[in-house]
Amino acid sequence: MDKAKIAVFVSGGGTNLQALIDSAAAGQMPHARLSLVISSKEGVYALERAKAAGIPAYAVPRKTFDSREAYEKEILKMLDQEEIDLIVLAGFLSVLSADFVSKFPDRIINIHPSLIPSFCGDGFYGLKVHEEALRYGVKVTGATVHFVNEVTDGGRIILQKAVSVEDGDTPETLQKRVMEQAEWVLLPRAVEQISKEICDSNPDIKVHSYSNS
């Protein structure tokens, strides 16, 4: 296998998706191919970013399905069709079931805007993370890329990067600094690292082989 096929799950503007697109275009992810983008919401800018980069992209809104099981079955079908090797959660706000996650051991990763185990778990996402960091008064925060398991933000850590909290920070300014200095650096690096491991391992071991298990 020369490249691992990547699916990126999004829910909003897609800044982390753009970091992956830019890194791929710059030749910094030689073992990864961005093959699919799935959004939990319609009309988000992340879909436009994918379209501009020539990546197949689809909105799969949870509200259009009668159950989470039906919703995840549709996603699994799409992953299987594209023979996806690695799933990247990049601001994906729809919670995946333990059954879904269990099908892909060490093949789903997430970017979280804090230094896990601080400010993570259920309810900690987006600006809420940075609001809590400032309320607590920490001097250093950052971002973490980790594997996804059945516990929210509980999977094994892959990479972390620290970012200083500055006097006068607001949740918005801190969020921007963490994205620029940590998230957009770490996520492409982690995707390439894992993609290389996938390519160097048994090429017959693919995410789609689990989709019907």
C-alpha cells in the first residue's frame, strides 16, 4: 500500500480539514490520501473546502435518520465504499456509539483543544474548553491528538503540543492561538505518522474490513 485512505469527519468551518489539505498539497503527508469528507451538518464551509480540494464530500445529518444505528449504518456504508483506512474527527460534534468505535481499533483519531487529561470529556468542546482553561487560571494549555475509544477523549494520546496562555486572553483569542500553534501543526503530523504505520504494516488490514463485523 502506497497511501492510506483518510476520511475526515467535520461539523463546521473545517479549519483543521484545511490544515490537512494544505499539508497534503505541500507534500508533508506522503503516506496519506484525503479520500472522503463527511459532515454531520448541511451547508457548512468545510464541505466547500473539500470541494475546492477535489475531495468527495457529503453531508449526513443525524436528524434525517430515525436512529443512531441507522445513521451510523449509512456512514459505515460510505467508509466501506471508499475503502477507508483511517478516520479523522476534526471538529465532529456528533457522538459516535461505542459499537461504531469498536469496529475501528486504533483507526479513529481526534484533535482536542487542551492538554488531555485537562479540560476534556463530556461537554468539553469548542470555546467551552478555552473558557474553562481561563476560568481555572492555567498558564499553559495546548492541543492533543488521541485515538478514539468508547470514553469521550479517553483514548491513547498520540501527540501533544503546549501553548502559552497570555494576559488578557479571551476564549476567542486563546482558541485562535491554540489552533494556529498546536492543532494545525499536530493533526497533519499525526495523520502522516499513523498513515505511514498503516502503509508499513500488513496492507490487507483496512478499516473497511471491520465495517460489517
